[in-house]
Amino acid sequence: MDDEWLQLSGNHIIARGDENFPELLEQISKSPERLYVRGDPGLLHMPALAIVGSRNPTRAGARNAFEFARHLGAAGFCIVSGLAEGIDTAAHRGALDAGAATVAFLGHGIDRVYPAANRDLAHEIAAQGALVSEFPLGTHPHKTLFPQRNRLISGVSLGTLVVEAARRSGSLITARYAGDQGREVFALPGSIHNALARGCHKLIRQGAKLVETAEDIVNELAPLSSHLLQNSLESTTNDEPPDHDDDEYKHLRKYISHDPISIDELAKDSGLTIDQVSSMLLILELQGEVESLSGGRYSLLNR
């Protein structure tokens, strides 16, 4: 079966010990014997960031994952995740939107797609990035395989960013693997009223780095990957928001000045929801238009 699969264009099998086997995965405990790759196996040697989180995120959480992936992908990182619905999907989509590399590690044989809803996304990733599995062809998805898969997501990456996770989220397993493997762990904080922020807050209490901007991650990982990065974050910070958001962004900007203002005040003044304002402020901060101040306040960034 392997021989027939290898005859198809874009398919590869890389055994541990081969020169093409990713160095970081050779270093981890229980390193896989072989990797099945559909797409570009060279991406497994790029400086990578894993982005993981809830399968049922809030709208703001999904948007944060998309934007962090888009900006960090454009900055030169390969975005790694697990093709699951929710945060994983948003992260892969963000990288694809930036024309950046993205790799999906699968919890089943590479000749299958799970969930079925992500079939088209899997094809896009194979064309622009890579699908990877350690499991033999024909292996069906099973709940016991996904935690095993998670050690590869963290292991191939210099760091893991957790975006929205409940206290018992599988994403915390990935974060634990990252810590055990000596990789960096990052977490986005959220509202104390959001159950999906509690996993991230738990990680922060345990020593994960609190992240507010993509630059926070670049600054931490640059010393580990500076010789591999092809672009700088600054090349992405002047991007305009997507066209379909232009009117909303123009409307929100009317209420932001050099005088600090809270998210609650901005939501009240603008008529937008708190989730909308929070997500939009993150993007404006990534673009260098606003800055985050103490007490959850924001102001225009002095240039």
C-alpha cells in the first residue's frame, strides 16, 4: 500500500535518521519511526509556531487565531496545527491567507481526512504546505491517537501558542508536551467570565508567557530562529484590514485618540460589541496603530 501511495505526486515517507527528517522531532521523547507527508517536506525544517485551542471558540478567539497566524506566517514562521475545527482551522486559514507555510499533523492515516468538514482545507494545505502523519495508511481517527499526535505538533515547533482553551482542553496536553520538550509556551489571556479563557489563565499561572501581540512571540523566538526567518514582523504591520471590515474599522477609529480609553467605553461609544472591539483592537495593535496600556486601556500609538 505504501508503494502505491508513494507513486502519487506530492507524497513522501521520511524515516528517522534520514537527512530530510526534521531535527527537532529527532530530539523528542518517543520520536516517530517515520513520517508520511503529503506536500512539501522541506517545511518541517522551517522555524515553526504551533497554534492550538478550542474546537468551539468564540468569534473573537477564532479571529485572534487567524490574525496571529497571518502575521506570524508573513513574518517567516511556519504555522503548525492539527486540522481540527475551531482554532486549528482558523490558524491554518490565517497562514494560507498570508501565502505562508502551514503544516497539519493528523491523528489518523494521511489517506483520510478528519473532520470531513475540513476536506477542502486539507487539500489547500497539501498544495501550499504539508499534511503529516506518523500513522500507517488506512488508520482510522480515534480519540486515543490525537493526544499522541499532539507531541509532534509541539515537538516540531519552537513554541506553542494556546488560544482559548477550557481547563480540560486537549490543547493543554499539547502545551504540556511543549514544556516537557523544552519549547516555549504562550497563552492569550481572556475575560474572567469566558470559560474558554480558563485553560489559558491556568497555563499563565504555571509559567506560560502571556501574549498580547504577535511581536511578543517574535521577540521570544527570534534568538532561536533569526538565521532562518526570511522576513521581519515590520513588513506585515502596515497591512490594511480586510476589505469587508473597512467600514467597521473606520467607525471604531473615530473613538480612539491619544487619551486612554477602555474596551467597555469603546464598545459603548461605538455601538459595537465588546468581542468585536477586542478583536479589532488586537488587529490595530498588530498593525502598530494603537497601543495597549495598563488597566485594559488603549490609545493611539505615538509615531
